[in-house]
Amino acid sequence: MKKYKKIYNVTSKKRNIKDIIEKRYIIMIIIICIVMIVLGLNLFFIQVIKHDFYVNKVEQLNRNVIFSNSTPRGRIYDRNGKIIVDNESVKVIYYEKPNGVTTKEEIEVAYKVADMIEIDYELEINDLKKFWILNNKEESNNLITDEEWRLLEERKLTNLDIENLKIERINDQLDEFTDKDKKAASIYYLMNVGYSYDEKIIKDEDVTDKEYALIAENINNIKGFDVRLDWNRVYPYGDVFKSILGNVSKTGIPYELKDYYLNLGYSLDDRVGTSYLEYQYESILKGEKVSYQIMEDGSKKIINQGSRGKDIVLTIDIELQKEIEKILEEEVIKGKSYPNTKYYNRSFVIISDPNTGEILAMAGKQVIDGKIYDYTPGIVTTPVTAGSIVKGASHAVGYKTGALKIGDVRYDECIKIADTPLKCSWTNLGNLNDIQALKYSSNVYQFYTAFNVGGGNYSYNEKISINPQAFETYRNMFKQFGLGVKTEIDLPIESLGYTSNSTLPGHLLDFSIGQFDTYTPIQLSQYINTIANGGSRMKPYLLKAVYNPTKDGLTDLLYETKPTILNEVSLEDEYIKRIQAGFREVMTTSGTGVGFIDSKYNPAGKTGTSESFIDSDGDGVVDKQTMTNTFGGYAPYDNPKVSFVVISPDIFYKETSTSRAPINKNISYRISQKYFEFYK
């Protein structure tokens, strides 16, 4: 009985499950039917009831299609109104791949265009072979054996393998290529290089009137080809400051910037700034497009005449910049003639107004195998070990914390911490006060300040402990001067330098003399300016003003940059003046900066020499110790009008000699002299 009851229960459960499934199917069918009915009614509503309304809507949209042409960018001027970037009109022959075009059709078009224009057709040999293969399919197939075709069918070879075999086996066939064949191959290559949807520039230099007219007259016979008038950037001063002026794309938005510019509403074929100032001020320099409306009869009606982009004026004096670059090139090459300069190859210069942050000139030059290259972007991207130039900021830490008092006298001789090498100044300097410590660039004086800041009690050859918070105390003050923070210069990239996590006592001593964290040349320039102007950290900038474009040049001012104080150093005036007095002494008799700027201009400043480490053979291992020279100065000391920063990394190779080439000194003296020639 129990057995039958159990069977009945199982059968009953199965029947219930089946009923549930059938109900769900019915519900699903009902839902699908409702959705189909709604869709059908909606289609009926659109296609029948509202047919005329939507037809008119489509026609209206078609009539409002806008075609826009590229317009020239704004000009770039220097501070004295001299044009340093302009536009020139150019004729362009270009190709846009039509939908559904075949390879055979493209080759035929390439041959037609080859009869119409002159073009450099020096292609790589493999590109010529590929063109021959496309043009001679049957003959190229005969270069492959039956066995190889069988292996392709069995997927033991790929189509790419077959193509490579064909390329390898083409030899004498190219002897039959005429000049016209080579021209057609070159044109075909240009038609297909890059992304298929891109506009391909076939020729945009030295296009003759005849070539331009021939293409324009035959666009119906050479499908995809067309002509237009475009513009190119021109540089009246050649390569002077060109790396910072930046670049503009040739044919459209570069792939790596696509998302950025498309999000701003640009079209893929828009020419845009791709680096430095052209990129930084793209929204100002870009032109307003010429726009057309398609009318019902197919004619075009101009909606917007468009205009050239707005003009910008830079803080740069281009004539001074030209002279500074020339001096720097000469001195960098000359520097390599000094002994023990195996690893030296570059120097940086910045000239600025310490009261506003305006940059009057900035340059970096690098020599490789006797050839000079521009390295100006390194001013904002290359961290260097600064050395003693930072001792003004180290004094500020001492004054702020009470670890150093005005007039403190300390005895300069080597110090020794247990289990570490001696730490010394460049020589034993004897008794020094705080001003003399800057004048003679005493390391030991700074070490005692660091001991006091860190709460350490120093005894010769004994271990010492310091409060790790001392590192932050130093860094917080250094940042107020611009060291270890972004200067906010108006360029799209800027490095912060390197900050270590170590809190060893010896490293605090290294930090205090500029031998630990690293800083960029632009940070050191901001630091010097902050001391020169009395404690205001000014934002360095290159954009001086913006003007609306007019036929009469710079007449319609739109915007003028105002100097920006990023912060005030939290230090009493008496301490700032004490640092300034020390910097003044650096540049007087027996100071370490004598001869860097002519004394008749009453300069103040600070030199620096630091130990640096490099990877000499590119194997990823830092293996050589070099010395870097830095200098920052300003003039006149009692009413600063200008500041100079000169950096020469890896100026000599420490392990072989201690001789120091006077590269930094020579550069500093010459560029400061040139400035004073320009600005009496």
C-alpha cells in the first residue's frame, strides 16, 4: 500500500511541474504577442499616419547637412610683437577611400594619377614587390609550389606565409618596372597607408598649378581623389624655441588623442595641436570653420564665413631666445672638449622675471656624437640632483624651526657618524656664521642645522637618531619655495622630480645640501625667483596675452595674463633678507659664485655641485658617479629685475678626476651678458 502511495505522489508531483511549465509558456506567448502588437501599431503609426511628417523631417535634416572646412590657426607672437609662428596657404592633393572600392580599381586610379603629378617614388623594395604581386596575381601565384598550396589548405601555412614566400622569390620581375610603375606604386602606397577611413595626403608640398588643375578637372575619373587649399605652420625663426611651440597634426586627430578631442566635439579630420603650446592653447589657436548648408536644389549656402584662430603673445623675447640658444650650443660643444667630460652632454638655461614669473628665454641643448639636438622640454621633465643651490631653503627650515638663529657661528670640519664615511664640506672652512655658510657653501653648517631640526645629539663617530618627521619638515618648507611641487607652468606636462621614502639620519644630512631628492630646472627657477622677490612663489608662464585676429595685427586685446602668487613663504622678512644677504655674498670676492654674472650688475645667487649617478652603458644598472653643476642668480640684488638658472648635469666623471670644467660658469656669464645687452 505504501509503495502505491509513493508512486502516486511522484506521479502527482510530475503532473504539477508539467502544469507550471505549460502556464509559463502560455504567459510568455501572451507577452510576445503583446510586444508584437505594440511594435506593429507603432510601425503603422510612423509609416502610415505620420508618414508625411517624418518625410518632411528627413528632408529638413538633409537640407541642414553642414560641411565645414579647416581654417588657419591663430598666429603666435613674441613679447615684442614679432611673429614666431604663422600660416601659409598650400595646395593639397588628397585621397579618401570610397565605399566598396576594389584593389584593382585603386591600382587603375593610381596609374591615372601618376600621369598627372610628379612624386617622389623611392619606396622600400618590399613595398614595390607587394605592388607587383597585386598587379600580377596569376604570375605571383606561380611562385608558390603545389606542396605549399596544399599546406595552406591544411592550415599548416597562413596567407601571410604565402605572401612572404612570394616576396622572397621576386627578383628579376622588378626589372620590368618603369618609372610610371614606380610612381603608381608610390601613389598606391600613400592611398592605403594608415587607417582606411583617414584622409590620405598624396602631395602637399610643391604642388604646381598644373597638377592642381589636372586633379580638379578629373575627379570624376579618379574616384576618391580631390584637391583643396589648406595651410601649414611656418616658423620665421626656424627651429628657435620650436620644440616648446609644439606641433600641429597634418591630416586629422592622431589616434592617441582621438578620445580627448572627440569628447570636446572635434571631428576626426580636424587638424589639432598635438604637443606643448599648440596643444596647451588649442582652444584659443584653433580657427572657426567655414560652414555651408545644402539647399533643396543642391546648392550650398554659406552659414558661417569662419575665421582664423585667435592670436597669442608669449612672454618669450625671440631675439634673446635665439642668442641664448646659440650661446648654449657653442658652450655645450666646447664643454665636450674639456678633459673628464665623458658623460656630460647637455645643459639647461632659464631667464625669467622674478617679480611676475614671466619666462623671457628657456633652452636646453644636447650633444650626441658631435651633433646638437634641442632638449628644451627637459626643463620641465628632467629631474636633477640640485646640490648646494638649495641651501637657501635649508636655511629657511632652520630659521622657521629655531634650529638656526641669525648670526649663529659654527665650526666647519668633517663630521663622522658611526658606520658611515666622513661627511665634509669641499674644504675645512673653520668658524662661519649663517651668511658666510652660504657664501662659502658649507655642508657641515647645514648638517648641524639638520641635527637640530631632527632632535639629534651629534658626537664624533657615534650613532645618532633623529625624528623621521624632520624629512617632512624640510620638504614642507622646500615646497613653499617651489621644490618638490609642480610649478604650474602653462605646459601640458611637468615632472615632480624624485622623492625618496628613506628616513635614515644620514639621508637627512644629504637632503639638507641638495643630495637626496631631485628637482627639475623649472622648479629651481621658481625657487630662485621666490628668494629674489622676497618670498612670493610666482607661477611661471609663457602666455602673455590673447588677441582677436585682425588685419592690423595685435590691436584687439581679448585677455592678458596677470601674475599669479601661488603662495607666500611662511617666514619672517628678516629671515628672507638674511638669505638674500647670503646669496649676495656668494657673488662677491671669494664667494663660490664670483664670475658667474658680471659684478657691475650687482648680482646675488647660489652655486651648487652635486653627486649624481648614471647608467653609463644602458643596461638598466646605475654604475657611474658623476658631478652635476647648478647655478641660480638674479640682479640687481636690491631690486631684482631678472633671474638666471643654469644646469649642467654629469659635468665630470668623479672616479677618474676631481677636475671641473667651467661649463656652467661660462654659460652663466655669457647668457647674463647677452641679457644685459638686450635690456640695458
